[in-house]
Amino acid sequence: MSATVLVVDDEKNIRRTLRMVLEGAGFEVLDAESAEEGMKLLDEGVDLVILDVRLPGMSGLKALETIRARPETRRLPVLMISGHASVAEAVSAVQAGATDFFEKPLDRDRVLVSVRNALQTWQLQREVERLRASAEQRYEMIGESKVMRELFAQIEKVAPTNGRVLITGESGTGKELIARAIHRLSARSDGAFVKVNCAAIPAELIESELFGYERGAFTGAQGRRKGMFELADGGTLFLDEIGDMSASAQAKVLRALQSGEIVRVGSEKSISVDVRVLAATNKDLEAEVKDGRFREDLYFRLNVVPIVSPPLRSRSADVPLLAKAFLREFCKENGLREKPIDAEVLEALAQRSWPGNVRELKNVVERMAILSGDRITLDDLPDEGRLGHARREEAPAQELPPTTDASGKRMTLREYRESAERAYILATLEDTGWNISRAAVKLGVERTNLHKKMRSYGIRRDTRR
């Protein structure tokens, strides 16, 4: 393991001994006889510090506090040593952030084990931070339009609080990105961000997923398992597609929000959890409440701060920025040289209405990156991308669906909306040859959501329009 160790001790023999031991194990060593001198050497690229508790001038404990107070060294591993340490000094060192503590005379093996363990832990921490930074960049929200500036302002206001947030908006607009941004800017950012897709989990399993279960709670429960609420303890729980949650699960989530406690399936013992809940849906929850499909009390518990995720058509100025970012991301992930994209292509993309929102735009950009040559030109645009603006301007108006049902009775707004949605889904399925994946992309929804819609509307392959 290649690393630089700084040894700070006022005893020359101790410094010489540690240098021999550490250099013999392949480490580079710097040494200082005072804390003041050692502080100056920290900028030399030190990976670990071995620090005597009692030093002339600044004490080792004071030097440790100084190291922990500097942003660039606050996580640097520091091992404390002393020839006549008291229990109180050892406790003080650990409380001040010492990685390990041992007494003189020094044991060679003990020193090397402590140094190697501390360095391995620090390297793992740095790797976690690197991966977290990479993930945050991947989930970065992009936009300079007025609507996005207003959204960013909302996020910055609500993020530092513990207020619950209900994020609404069409499928594919980036509701999860909003939730992650809130978590990243909150005091819980060091805690876990746990996502639960309520639409993707069968109704009979949602409770065990959220609250965990005990051994023998049901067939197949071979051991105890923590639920998502426990995994998110100290962090953020993101309930995506909350409108698809079963009634029984809604009742238990409400109880957890009210009491701050959960009960595993198959247990009667309450477990306290400290979780901030963010929720998202593409449904009209107020309508769901009126129709009795969603609990009103849970709706009010979740909807403390409402945030609307804007559709892409309301921020067309951001389309070129998003397209360029998606292109860079795709080329990087696939080891490709980044391709230039013509201004005419960006302009054409910005003119589209994007019913599938950001998800649809990303799919189109990736398709062009794969199929294009050295640069992306108008010839690389899929037909719907090249002709999208012309269709909006020149295509004849489509005939609206009938406003009465088969008996001639006038439909309610909700019935009309469902009728139109059913017809649109059916038409898309027929256009794609009943390829569910392609239809889901065109509709801008997840395949699981499309399957649910098809079941809800009784749509099968033999269905006729």
C-alpha cells in the first residue's frame, strides 16, 4: 500500500523507530518534533498522521482538534500515541476524532496493523465519496428556463427543513431528480436515500417491503428482514408512484408518519425510525381522494409542500442543454468519442412537444448517437423528431372523441378523460404492433404502468377500437 505517513513526536528515538518500521513496510515517512512543525507538513500530501499526545508547545490533542477543524484534513486518519497516557486522555483522543490510540513502548505488528486498517478505511471512504459525487452528477438537474429557476428556488427553500414534499407531474419529467436534489441539499445528505416504486411492487408484498418482516411471518419468510423505513432511518425515503399504493399499506404509512414508529410484518414490537418522507405521483391525488382510492388524511400528511415537476414542453429552451448533456453522458458511458451535434438538430428538438418528456428526449438522443456518423445532423433525426414541428403547425386538427357514452348519456370530465386515455393507449399499441416496450416509450411511461393501465381499461390484443 503506497502512502505517506507523518510522524509527530518530540522523542527522536520514537521518530527513528517508526520511520524504520514504516519504511520497511513500504510507506513514505515525514517526521516532526512538534505539533507546529507537523501542521506545516500536512500540505505535503500526507495520508495518515501518527501523533503523540503530549508535546512541547501545542499538545497532541489540540493538534488533533486543529486537523479535524480543517475541511481538507477533517477525515484524515490520525493515530494517537503516548508513553504515560491516562484513561481520560485516551477517551478525550477518541472523542476528538482519533482513529486509534496505543501506548509506548510501541509494538511493531500493532503499529503496522493499525496503520494499514486506518488507510484502508480512509481509502474506502474516499471511494464512497467519489461514487456519491459521480451519482450526484448523474442525477443533476439541468435547466436555465424561468420555470426551472423557480423550481430550483423551491427546492432550496424546502430542502433544509424536515417538511414532507409531494412531487406531482407527468411521467418522465424527472420527479425522482427533484427528490434526490432535496435530499442532497438537506441535513440528511449523509444518510441513505431509499427509493420505493409503489407501482412496481405487488400489493401483497408492499407492506413487507416498506416495514420489513420477522422470520415465519408468511410462507417464504426464512429470516428477519428490515424494511425500507428502517433502511432509510436517518435519511430520506422516497415513495414513488404513491397513488398506486394499496389501501392497507396507506393506513400503515399514515400510522408511521403520525407516530414515527413502524411494526414489522409478523411482529407486535414497535420500532422508532427517523425518516423524512418524500412522495411522487403522476396521478391527480385530489381526484383519487374524491373517488375513495386514496386516503384523505394521508394525502394531507404528504402534501405539506407541493412541488410540480414541469413538463418538457413548458421549458423548450432547456432542450438543447439536456440534449448535449445526454449525448456527453451516453458517449462517456459507452467509451465513444463525443460527437458534435448540429445547431439545426438542437433547434428541431426544441420545437417538439415531447409527450414523453425528458425520458423521451433522452431515448431520441441515444438513438441518434448510436446510428449517426462522426457528427449528428438533421439526417440522423428520427422522423418524429424531424417532422414534429411541422405536424404541430400544419397537421389538421384531430377529431375529438365523443362526449357521450354508448347509451347517449353525457360523460363526466373524468369519464371523458379515461375514455380518451384508453383510446390513445390502444392506438399506440396498434401502431407499435403490440410491442409493449416500444409503446411504453412512445407514451412516456414505465412498462409496469402501461400494464396496469391495460388491465384497468380491459385492453388485450384482441381488443378493437
